[in-house]
Amino acid sequence: MCGIVGYIGDKNSVPILLNSLKKLEYRGYDSSGLCISNQERLVTIKRKGKISELENSSQINFLYGNVGIAHTRWATHGEPNEINAHPHLDCKGQISIVHNGIIENYYSLRKILQEEGHKIISETDSEIIAHLIEKFYSDNIEEAVIKALKLLEGTFGLVVISSKENKLIAARKGSPLIIGVGDNEMFVASDIPAILEHTNKIVYLHDNEIAVLSKDNYFIRHLNGDSINATVHEIKWSIEQLEKGNFKHFMLKEIFEQPETIENVLRGRIKENKIKITLDVDFNSIDRIILTACGTSWHSALIGKYLIESLAEIPVEVDYASEFRYRNPLVNEKTLLVVISQSGETADTLAALREAKSKNAKTLGIINVVGSTIAREVDSGIFLHAGPEIGVASTKAFTSQVTALLLLALHIRQKKDLTLNENLLNELKNLPDKIRKILNQKEKIEEIAKKFSDSKNFLYFGRGLNFPVALEGALKLKEISYIHAEGYPAAEMKHGPIALIDKSMPTIFLATKNFLSPKILNNIQEVKARNGVIIAIVNEDETELKSLADYTIEVPSAIDELSPIINVIPLQLFAYYIADLKGLDVDKPRNLAKSVTVE
């Protein structure tokens, strides 16, 4: 979602805020702005488009102030322009706010404020917050913010400054905010990368908490008035992990990091042919597991269903988190809800988690970001330790999630006193090297991508564990190249998609060897008979499929449970190279946000 940064200290806040906003560009945005408190007045600059438009403003070089807030906005209420961009001011120009989230009752609040004489100039739901604070303000900005927030319905990550008081006010409900504790300076941000250059000491704001920051101190309390003794977390990520290094894009860097990120998931979790995971779940009391997630994480959940049912012999359902809580899900104390989220802040997934907890279900998270809201609220968790994922299109998080789900399946199997497959455990240890072999084929994959960069549509087909990989491959292509692509179980081809097959419709088949290989071969022959163009992901020793396919990408042989991780790598590279060849902004695809923190 949108990006927020706030600063208070002894330094000029302007370059700090601009640089920090750049670190949040991966979240996606269409306008940006900042507001600086300068000699008891607020100065605001806002621009449509990239942060460079803000930097190139004629005013920016003359702006100075030790307190400021800044924002990158994705348009929701109102089109992207300077008026709708954040920060927003009150009528008197004495209060300024930046806001992430959605205010659901803003129409009624807007009407009330306008009747009281407030001049609201934007189309946004956010601006009314500034006017509500103005309505309640006398000489204490914190109390005015609290009174305003009590009238809001919806979600907010909010930072407020006033020309009358030398402080930052931050508040959260449903939209992430962190506090950065520095040396005679304090920061507020919507994500860690924005401020990691300045401090690795982080305090996570929880829902319904408000923080008051001065340059050398902070105080947090609940909106009901209770003071909070917050924990300071030390972030282990390095600045280098947030840089692209020699790679053209973060996405490409993250694709090539996957041998290491999978090693990180496995590290210390397989010892003496045993799974070593500590989870606060009595699996003998669980009669059903529900996996819930959104987007790419939902695809990993589909693979998780196959793995858990086959290895742990327990029924598994997979739900879109966005639908889960709206269908009165039948869960109880014998249900385990597994929520999967790279950021740990995905709004729909968090809502699903809270719905399940309200019905006494056990909960478990598969999360990358330690200290995130989901990480704090689940009963148990498996952290991915994949490091920051900056590219909007998820790659290394997906393969890490699938690896973690496989470990979970093996852990449950072990808890049920079922024997573990030593061959599978050994194959897991060799998985990173097999991925490196695929990455070494990047030039061949790029050459194939060149032949299809002008295509308008694609179909992806897979069977069994590789059907979700077909979905994920199609999603990657859609996300970053804007080419229409759909994934299907290959057996469903005859139930509709085969009508689309002709010489202008490229098809990608996940055709590595398993017990379903003869079925996939039949599907490929059906496409061939209709002059369809075939790209096949095959094993290195394959012969028959190579003669049928127009193009093949070879991957190392692997035990079936590991095939989704192996087979998705060439699909990630294929999507990346097509998008790059089209000259698109691979790391920041249009209309998409890295962390979806609103419904």
C-alpha cells in the first residue's frame, strides 16, 4: 500500500524524508508529497508522478525544518493529482496528516464537517482526518488526535504534525506503522526499509495504539488511555540486502537469491533425519487444517494442501483470505488455521486470522517479516528468514513458503509417528544446488522470452503439485508484463481452454516426470494437433517431449514433492525477461502494491 515517513530530530528533515520515500517506492504509488514544520508554519509540497518530480520542485532546495512527514500514495478515493496527494492540511494550515488505509464512514463525516464550515478540497477520505483533528484541537495535539480517531470507522496508519507543537503523533489501526529509535532523532515509517539506513532499533505499533515522539523520546499508549511498555527490536537486515548490487532489478536479484533463501528456511530444521521445529500445536487434537492467503501466497497454500494431505494424512482446505471471514467459516478448537503472508501485514489474511481466533481455532503463521502483526498474533509460526523482498512480484518468498509448508507437512507426519522418507530429506538438502543449475540457463531462457515478448496471451498447464505452479507462472507474467495469461490443470484443457488454441496462442506445459507424465504428454499432443506453440519445462534426460515441443527448458530431476520449487524458477525468469524486454518497470508494476494493507 502507500508509504509513510516521519522525522523529528536536529537535522534537516527534507533530504531524510525524500531518501526514505525512495526506499518505499517498491510499494507502488502515483503521487508523493511532504510537509515540513518550519518556524511555526507548515510548508507542503506535493506532486503527481514519481518522487523525482518532488525532488525537482523549485521550492525544495529552500525548504528546511527539523520536523516533517512524507507520503507516497496509490489512488483509491480520487484520481492521482496534487490536490489528492498527501499530506493533507486543515483549514488553518496548522495541522498536517499522512494516512494509509480507508475511512469507511468518510462520506457522513465529510458532510458534517462541511456543514460546520470546513473547506474540504480533495476527493480523498484521508483529508477529513485533518479537519476532525482541527475541530477538537485547543492546545494538545495528542488529545485532539484521539478524539478524532474515535469517530473513524475503517483502517489507518496515521502520522500528524502541528505548527504549534514540536512533536510527531503516530497512530495505527489495521495499517502497519513502526517507530525508529535513533540518536537524538526519531522516525516513523510504514516499513523498515525506509529508515534502516538511520537506525535498526524498531518499535512496532499495535492496533489502537498512539505514539507521541520528540527528538529524544517516545511515549506509547492505547487509545483507551493505558500506557504501553513497548519492546525495542533490533533488525538484523543489512543495508546491502536492500540494494540491487550488480542486478538490473530487485526482482532479478531475488530470483537469484533463492538457493540461499531456501537454505535459510532449512537451516537447523533437519537434523539426524528429523524435523526440528517448535510449534505450540497438539496435532493429535487437530482434525482439519485450513490454509489461507492471498495472491502468490495462495498458490503456495494450494501446494501445501497436496503436501500436507499426502505426507501428514490430514484433511486440508485452501481459502482465499479475502473470502474466508465473509462466509461464516465452520472452525472450532479442533481446526488449525495456517495463514501465509510474506509481509505479515496483508489485511485480508490478518482479518481471516482474527476471525478464526474468535472461534477458538488454533493458528499458525508462515511469515517472512519477524515482528509483523500476523507474526505477533498467531499461536505459533515458521519464519522464512528470506530477507527483505523488494520486488512487487514475489519470487523468493514463494519458494520459501513452499519449502516451509513441506517442513510443516513432515513435522506433522513425524508427530503422528509416521516414518519419514530419508530420500526426500536428502533431496531437500540438495535443492539449492539444483536451483543454481537452472539459474545458469538464464541466457537460454532470455532467448526464448525474446521470441514471445510481443505475444498478447498465454496459457499455462500443469497437473497435481504443478497445477498451482501453472497459476503462479501465469500470475508472474500478468503482474509484470501486462500480458494476459491463465493457468489451468492440464486435464481441464478439454473443458474450455482448448477452444483458444491456435498458432498465435503460446502454451507453457510443466512436463517434468512423475506418475502423471503420460497424461501431460496427451495434452501436449492435443495442442500440437491444433498448431499451438508449445514451451515445455522438462527434465534433462527427457527425449519424447523434446521432439513435440517447439521450445524446451531443462530442469534437474527431483522427487515429486520438490518439483514445484524446481519448476517455478524458469517461469519466474521467463516472466522477468519478457517484461524487461518490453521496457517495463519490473520492480514497480502498474496498479500493484507490495503489501496490500486494505481490503
